[in-house]
Amino acid sequence: MYSKTRLAILVLLISVLACTTSGEVPPATETAEVVSQSNTSVPTEAAPQATPIVEHKTKPGEIPEIQSGVVGDQDSSLTADQNRAPGGDRFTFTRFERPFNSEAMDIYFPAIDIQGAIFYEDAQWLYSEITLKNNEDASFVLNGKYGFEIDLNVDGGGDLLVLASNPSVNEWSTTGVEVWEDSNNDVGGQTPTVTDNVLPAGDGFETRLFGGSDSPDPDLAWARVSPNDPHVVQIAVKRDVLAGDTTYLVGMWSGTEDLDPALFDINDHFAHEQAGTSMTELEYFYPIKEVSELDNTCRMAVGFQPSGNEPGLCPLPPPPGGNAPEDPGCPTQYLVCQNVSQIAVVIVCYCNQP
Ligand SMILES: [Ca+2]
Ligand SMILES: [Ca+2]
Ligand SMILES: [Ca+2]
Ligand SMILES: [Ca+2]
């Protein structure tokens, strides 16, 4: 009675440990540049609430050439005219595919429909590059929140959340960028990445490390619209947030109001009946209700070779001639993988589990 579920998954391509070079980023003591947070280089004369000038000492450069991870995600435009997602919305496993309005699901939001993402590292920064749906509409704007969640100790519970709201310019900017931490370790509840039976009263990501007026480091995180593609948002955060860790999981998010640091894990904060689903196959829960206008991806392993059992991990492709490792999110018999690149081995796995 169920139709096919497709989890579009790309797999870690190349693990790049903190790499290279000596001269990429000038030391903080050199040539401090002053950048207004409001992107106005000259304060206007009659601005009663002028944005404070923030002295920035370091900001990200160009995206590194070598990626540390790549992930795909469902394209909900394919079934948007049927007021449903094509797959990938598995609430109990913290997987969302619902770039639609609540209840009616008759408004599709291409600007929050993640198509794929790439993660990069260099000596000073972590970068995510999230591609939203190009709907061939000249009025397209990135008017949502975009970000990534880092699970440092690979236990399934997110530890850091980087969010950028309404990125609008092609220059790196700190405007609208926030970094949140789960200091008391309650994100994920008792069983991280899986809905808890008893909803815990957690406070999600409760500690804001960046984005307020009191940020200790005014250069911690940045975002911009890709200079090459208006459907792509690029976000950078200093790798200082990792506190020296080099092995972690990272997953991507987009959304509007429900992409709220205080609501994590969203599938512990809401019951499935409250949240609904975007998939008509799950008729008891369809349509989406209190959790809407939201999309995310599975998690990439960065800095290590995953075993396949890491919580929230994108399904691994089977080794040549072999079977894929058991994955509770996608039993082996439902895993379909293919190479989608002409120039490299880029394996995409779909989960056809009903
Ligand atoms: Ca998704
Ligand atoms: Ca999507
Ligand atoms: Ca964790
Ligand atoms: Ca917390």
C-alpha cells in the first residue's frame, strides 16, 4: 500500500583532515579591516538606530577546491502539484522533506527545498554549500533559514547548530548568522535521531555562541549567496567551534519558523500526530501540521570512515560486489545506489523502503 520512498543520499567522497597551508588567512593582528554589519560602508546621516560598526579581523575566503562530504536530498517539486513530497520524510528518524505550507500543502517553497549540499574544511574554516531548488523563477530569493548541525561525539545528538537567515548578498556577511550550542546535552533526548516515546522537556540548543551583541568573537560565522548561483547559500564558521575535534557528523537544514534552535530535536518536541507528514503513503499522519516549511538531509561523516552504524548517517553504498551494511534507517534490500558523476566516483543511494 505504500509507494516508493526515496532517500537520495550521497556518500562521503573524500575525507580531508585539516589541511594545508600557511598563507591562506592573514593573522588576526594584521590589517584589521572594518566592515559594517549592515553592509553600508558609510554611516548614513539620519539613522536614529544606526547598526553598530563591528570591527572584523578575519573573514572567509573562497570555498576550498576539495570537499569533505557531499549529500543529496529529495526534490519535492516533482510531486508538489499533488500536495505531497516524493519521499524522504521520516519523522521518527529525524528526516524531513516538507517544503510546503501546513495542512493544505498547496504552496511549495523552492527556496527551502534542499537539493543537495557539499561540506568543506580548511585550516581555519568549515564551509557548507547548500543548493536549493532552481524553479526557473527570476524572482527567487533565499528567504528562509539555512544551516548545518554538527554532532561532535557521533552519538546522534547534535552539539552545534549554525544558522543563517535570509542571506541576500554575495559578499560574506555576519548579518543574520547565529551559532548555537547544546551545553546541557539534551538535544536528541534519550534515543538520539529517533523519536522518544516520552517527549522530553528539553531546551534544545540553548546557548548562543554567536549572533548576539555580546559575541566574544565577532568573526565566528558568516554567510553569503553564492556569487555563482543565486540558489546556493554558503555558510562558514571558524573551526574553533570544534574545540580541536576532527571527526564528526554534519547534516543540513533549511526552514522558516520551525527551524528553531529551542525545538531540537524537533521529533522529540512534537509527537508524530502533531507534526504530520508530507507523504500520502503514511495516511494516518498526512498532511503536515505543526511542523511545516522544513527540510533536512541525512548526515555526512567528516574526518573518518563511517562504519555505517553511526546515528543519522547517510546510507553507505555497498562495497564492490558486496552487500551494504545493515542500516536501521534503510534495510539493505531497499537500498538502490548509482554513480551519478561522469568524472569521479560519486555514489548516490536511494532508500526504496515502503
Ligand atoms: Ca529532505
Ligand atoms: Ca528536499
Ligand atoms: Ca553529540
Ligand atoms: Ca540543551
